[in-house]
Amino acid sequence: MGRVQLFEISLSHGRVVYSPGEPLAGTVRVRLGAPLPFRAIRVTCTGSCGVSNKANDTAWVVEEGYFNSSLSLADKGLLRPVPTAPHLPPVSAGSLPAGEHSFPFQFLLPATAPTSFEGPFGKIVHQVRAAIHTPRFSKDHKCSLVFYILSPLNLNSIPDIEQPNVASATKKFSYKLVKTGSVVLTASTDLRGYVVGQALQLHADIENQSGKDTSPVVASLLQKVSYKAKRWIHDVRTIAEVEGAGVKAWRRAQWHEQILVPALPQSALPGCSLIHIDYYLQVSLKAPEATVTLPVFIGNIAVNHAPLSPRPGLGLPPGAPPLVVPSAPPQEEAEAAAGSPHFLDPVFLSTKSHSQQQPLLATWSSVPGAPEPCPQDGSPASHPLRPPLCISTGATVPYFAEGSGEPVPTTSTLILPPEYSSWGYPYEAPPSYEQSCGGVDPSLTPES
């Protein structure tokens, strides 16, 4: 088995997640089958960030250090092991006798240490390393242990975080410079920030002021991680996606859905200048091409204010300013829309598909705040000292990944929006010239 049979680091109480400013204590254990000459035994606690130009490449082109502290546990003139067996013979300076030895240590983590993170183009890593330095021409012995730092993001510290999140877009239908109508897409959420396990309430209002049906409406929760290498690299991925039905011609429809926020790293990464994280809720139509993007924040401490109503046309709190909606369509389009007896009758869209499966949804608590653990046999979350979240999305640490359903990262430099080239809903044929010039075709008007 060799002279060194065991050389490992263990942290007190088996902890793996720490907060900035906390003490980190542990023990270096050594088990020897024969006496081992040494020059020094040292333990080092480090925190750093590295970024690469290529995915899954550890040859960092840019690095950033946060802390680097070392302790000498033993050297030739000062040896301080704590034998685990009281019958072991006295330890002579410069040599460790056979048997087991424990070397306790403690570090104070800096209050500015950033949250741990790991992505395809870079990572923020915190670890403890130990080394037994042997005499010249002998092999040194090394070991390391990664731990995680979680610096909570209080959403209440973000200005206007409790306000409704609203955005609108107007897209015209046209064919050969002839206007056929327009579509007004308005999307809103109840808050601007959420915590893991909280339900993001989505409301969409679609006014189809044209004689053509729209494509299905799609809402996507997007994560954009920016890495500062020689150039900025933007990794955009879809975390969750829900699809609703399309809107018939000369109809107004409303769509209400929710997305449960899975285990994700927090927005931004305070203390790190090389990696930045943003989240967006994107609501889009493919035909016509209309998109609205709502920035959202993911944090650790929930918003402690009651959300305001973000729905256009619904009641707002007294004294609140009215929601801003797009300007009215051209006069001829408005007149055509007014001529339709069903345009002002709103309908509710049904949901066609949702990327969050029911077993996954059942594991999350819808109550804002810290989510409950998800104990499963064999899962990291079943250990009381592990992080309270059992599913990880988007290459995030300190949460632990389970299964193989993680999103696939993109390597393109596209920021927003991502391409939906995999959609199975082709564009509809444009209207004929006679249909465009003839106003509203009675055959296109929905029956009562």
C-alpha cells in the first residue's frame, strides 16, 4: 500500500457550504505505513476565478484571485500533530512515525468572497489544499478539497424590485408594402425578482388586429452568463419554456401561466469582475416576429412586499400610474378591427406544452423564501449538511446536479434573443394581393 496510506482533508461537521466572513475549520489526516521524512506540512485556503476562450477548457486566459492564506502545521523545528492513537511513540522533528496523525486548522473567510460558480467557460472555485514537503529528490504528497461559498443576494436591496414588470411590442402584418393589420403583444410578471422555488406569474395580452392567425406564443426563462476573457463571451441557454396557443384573426386573447424557478445561481456575482449572470423572461411570436423581453432577478432572500397587479386593463392599486400600452394602430386598421363583432371579446389561451415536468414541479415550494429540502435516497440533498436544493440547472454550484435533463449550453456570441430554429411551426403563406386590398375578408372573420 505504500508508505503514505491516507492523506486527506475533512471539514468540521462535514460542511460543504459556507457564508463569507465565516470561520472554516477542519483537519488534515495522515496515515503512514512507515516513518516519513519531511521538511514541512502546510495547508492553504484559496479562492479564485478563471475564464477561458473555449468551452470546458481549464487553460485560463484570465484569472482573478480573492484570497490565499497558508498555515504551517509542522516543520523540522516545530511539529504539532495530534496523534489519534495515544500509544504511538514520540514524534521526532523532521520525521513522521508510522500510524495516524491529525493536524487541525482554521481559516477566516473574507467577507467579500464571491459565490461559487462553475460554467463552460469559467468557474469560481474555493478550496483547501494540503501538502507534505519531503526532503530533496523525494516526492511531495498533496491533496485538496473543494468547498462552496454562498453569498446571499437580498432582492429587497434592488430598487423597484416589487414593482410589476411590463413590456409591449407592436408588429405589423404586411405583404408587398400593403398593410394588412398589426399585432400588439404585451407581457408582464407580478414581480421583478424571485427566489428558487417561487412561482413566476406570467400574463400575456395579445391583440390580433389583422385578418391572419398568429403562431403559438412562447415564453422562455433565459439565463445569460457573460465571461470576460480576451473578449466577452455570452452563453445563453433556455432554462424553462412554456408554449401557448395562437390567436385567431381579429381576436384579443389573454394567456396566464407560471414558471417555477429551479435551482439557479443568483443574478450577478458580487465580488467577481470576470463572470456576470443575467436572467430574462422572453415572450415571443414567430408569425409575426414579435418579441418582448423582461429582465428578472434571481436571489436568495425573497421580496417582502406584496406584488402589484401587472395585468393591462385590470385593477391597479389606488394612486398607481396607468400601464403604458403601445400606440393605436393606423386608422384604417382600427376601423377594420372595430367592424369585427368578436374583436373586443377576449378569450383565454390554452397551454400546449411546458418544459417543466410535473414530478419536477412537485418538488418545489411555491411559498416565497428558502425552499424546502428534496430528500431522495442517494441524492446529495438527503444529507442534512448538504445544500437544501437537490436539483441544479445551468452548471451551477453549490447546488448538486441530478439526472441528465440539463440544458445544453450554446457557444455562440448571441446575446438575446436565441434562435428558435427547432420550432415545428412553419410560417403561414402571406395573403394574396386581392385579400390585402379588399379589406376584411368575411371568410376570415370568426363565426359567432
